[in-house]
Amino acid sequence: MLGDAAFVAETLRRKGDKLQAKFETVTSKLEHTHGWQLFSLLRYCLRPTGDYFSRLLFPTDAAPLMERIDDLVTATTSASIGQDISPQGALGQERADLLRRQLQLPKRMDGAGLRSLAALSQTTGFVSALLDALPKMTDRRVNGQQARGLAPWLAAMFGDNAFGEGNEHRRLAGFLQHGGRTAAEFRAAWERGVTRAGAIPHDGSQPSDSPWDWPIEMAGLAAGSFQLMEKTQRALTFHCEQHEHRQLDVAMRALGPGDELRAAWLNRGPTSLMWAQCVAQDQYINNNRTFHEVAASTLGLPSPACAPYVGWRIQCKGEPKHLDSHGHALGALPLKGKARDIRHDELVMQIAKDLSYCGIEARVEPRDMVNNWMTPAAFVNMSNAEGTRPLQGCIPDLLTRQPPLGGGAPQEALYDLKIINRCKTRYRPNQNERCGPVKQREAEIPTEYVNRLRSKDQRYHHTQPGQKGPMEAALQSYGGCKGLIGGFYGEMSPNFDRLVKAAAEKGAELHANKYGLEATGGGDIRSVLANKIRTNWAMALARENAHVKLANIRWVRGAGFEDARYDTEADMHSRWNRQREEYRYANEEYRGARMGGFGGRHCK
């Protein structure tokens, strides 16, 4: 920006005023009824308005504007998720800072992608802009050919062939020695970037593990070689954020055992913050209360719905239990109603639906198949002895017929879905392994099924210990029963990822043939399908976890809900069930003209 310091400061102040008015207008229109839509606009529209300035302004000029936008991002985030996350709020300075650092990391590093513009402008934004622009100014030799520069007269400043082949060790030496404000700002920004990335500068004689390790005269070279960086800002930012992720992981693990922020961080999988990355849609979440609970659970924040009733007694059998600030007890206790059953069934049906769309045969609860594993006499004896549901716990949730990864003949496989609640049995206070609870529970499922069917064989088929009965043998013919485990924090066990990849592989083949896309290859289709399936399953789990808390809060003693939101005892015939039907309507019915696509219908 051209002009004296006063002119630049005043111009940027006015720009900040306009941006603040835009933030506040959008927030006021959406925060009370469309919090998730507000977050999506913040993530993809509002915050990126500062990216342009972070590259083109001197860092010292940009600092006030960038810090102002960062503060607006924090305020808008608070408005969207329904609770104050600033240092002045209930979290306090330390915990608010830890949460802020999480939100500023990208998705691939367990964050929400709300990168700090102040950090960007002070390091990678300005540095990458210069590294991209300077080599194009003067004549240089590239691949043995002379390339014409945009401003050849600047050769006196940079030196002849400063950015050409063979001059990698001194490509920026002339620019830095010439001096001036641009060189001084670049040097300061580079040094801040080195610190931010935790880099260890060296003499440049050998390739470096990080592009920030090179001496400043060699800035712009890639990690691991003497070649120029591609996608400069992306590469530099990645190494900064990688170091910040490691530092945050250490800080989170240092919190006390059982701390909710620590637990949410250690159990954050690739699907936990899916709501922060996908576009807000009614088919996933169609009201503010649900979104606020989803955000609170996955970020380790207190439950907004439970806040008025913390410490109140919960109506349940046994010893008195009282409501905690995060609503853990509402999912962990065996309360009346069918909220947990609905959560389970909703996710199973979503999985089966997406598998079928991709051409994988899927049957839900193949009870008749398991019945046929028993002899008629044994089945009659079991029914007489155990009542109306004799095979409780022995029926897998899904029977699929799918090709193995890498190709081959389709094979039948059995899966059982479990969703674990936040309790000390599953989420131990001293947990250290990332997503350990869902991995451990997944590993238990095959043995549990073998033991259950072995018990049936021994009791009704009179199989001797050490022998394999007909039911156990039938189970083993399918390769056992695999576990699919969803967690309280939206994390999913490894078998989910394997099933997503298998479905995407089959779906890409099916739709490439259907639409004649074989020549282009199935890679793009496979990626699109995998992302959509993973999003569908992650959002179904997050939404239904929130619904368990919202449905079961009616069992808090004294919570009188005058508007009778969730107070019907029979969930399957309640107002709550009708809200589930609204989700199905939003998912299945068209709103205006649209093409029939993934999970939808054809135009009507």
C-alpha cells in the first residue's frame, strides 16, 4: 500500500470498520436460529477476507487489522456455537488459549481450519508472497533457457541471474544486502517463521528437513532437495502448523487426568470435527440446539442444554446420580426411553443406505440367517428357555457382500455397531493413546461374538468344551464378526475407514461404468464418494450423540420443560420421533428443482 504511515493506518482502520460491520451483520441475522450456517460462512467466507491483506501488506502495517479480524473470528465462533470461548469467559485464560490453538489448526491436524491471520501475515503470508514474486522480476536461466523477467531493471538490486540455476546458495543475498524496508520486513518475518516452525537453521550445505531450516539467503528451496518449493505458502505453513500441533499435544496431555479438554483432544479422530469442514445442510443438523450440543461435545466444552440443571438429581435406578456440566451421565446411565436405541438404529440405517448406493449389498440385522445356524430342536429349546428374544446380543447389525480392497471376488462379512458413552469404564482418566477407547472396543467385538455363540452351542447343541459347534463354525465361515465403534467425541474405529474405502472403490467402479467415465479413471469419483460417505456417517453419529443428551435431559429431577420438548416416555411414538422424521424429510425430499444425486431423488 502506497502512502505515509498515517495514511496507511487510517485506510486500514476504515477497512477494519467495514469488515467488522460485515461480521456483525451476518452474525446478528444467523446466530439465534442458524448457528451452523454461521460457522460455515465464517470458515469459508468471512475469515478468508483477510488472506489477501496477509500477503500484500508489510507485516508491521497489517498487524492491527489482522489482530482485529482474529478477534472478530473468535466472537463469531462464540456466537455460532452458543457459548463464550474468549479468555474473559468461563473457560479462563489458559483453557481459552488451548481451545483457540485447536481451532486455528487445519483439519488434517485435528483443528477447525480457522487459521490466525495475525500469525499468517507475520510469517508465511508475507514471506511466501515475496518468494513467489521476486524470482519473476529479473531475467533468469530455467531448464537451460533464458526466461525474461517482468522488471529486468531490478537486476542491479538482486544481482545477475540471482534466481537462476546454479545460484541456489545466494539467490536472495543481493536483495538482502541492498537493504530497504522490504528486505528488513522479509528478514524479520523469516526469523519469526523459523521460530514458529521450530526450525534449526544450518549452513545450507546439505538438503534440509524443513524449508525453514535453510539460511535466509537460500529461502524458497524445498525441504529435502535443492529444488524450488512448489505451492510456497502451503509448504511453509504446513511445517509451522506441524510444530504447533506437537506443542499443543504436549500442552493438552499435561492437563490433569479426566480433564474434558484433554479427553476431547486425545479422542479426536478425522471424523470428530466433520461439522467444521462440511457445508452446513439441514439433512445433517436442522436446529441450533442440536448443533450447540455437537460442537460442545466434540470440543470438550460444557453442554449448553445441561447448564441450567447441573447438580440436579437424575431419575434412575440405584444410587442417586446428579447431572454433570457436560451431560456425560445422560448417555452413560440406563435411563428410560429409547434414545440410545434410536441413535444406534439411525447410524446403522445410514451405513446400510450408503453401502447400497455404492453397489454393496447390505442387510440390517440378518436374524433369519443366525436362526438357521441352529438345529430346529435346539432353537425350540432355546426359545422355551430364554423367552421372546433368545438371541439377544448374537445378531450382527450388518451383513454385507463386498469385494476385498485391491479387487477379487465379493465376500460376505458381518459387522456389529457399538456406540460407547462417556464413562470411566470406556474413557479412562489416564488415557494416553489417541482414540484408544474405540480401538480397544473394536478389538473386543470378535471375541465377544465367538464367546456368545460358543455358549449357545454348549447349552443347546451340547458341544463339549474345546469343540467347535455349528453356530461358532458358521460365524467363522464369515471371518468372524467385525466391530464398528463410534465414540462420544465423534471418533470412529479403524474398521469404519476400511468400510468407507471399500464402498468408495465399489461405488467408483459402478458409477464410472454407468456414466461412461472409464477413460478418465475412477480416482476422482472414488475420492468424492469416500468424502461423502465419511461425512454422512460422521454427521449421523455426532447428531445422534447430541440427541441422546437432548432426549434424556427430561429425566433430570425437577427439570419441568413447560414447552414439553422431549417429555414423552415412549420415544418411538413421541414428538422426538417426529423430529427425526423431519431429518428424513430434509434428506429425501427436494426443495426446488434439483438433480437426483447421492442419497437424493430425481427431479420431480
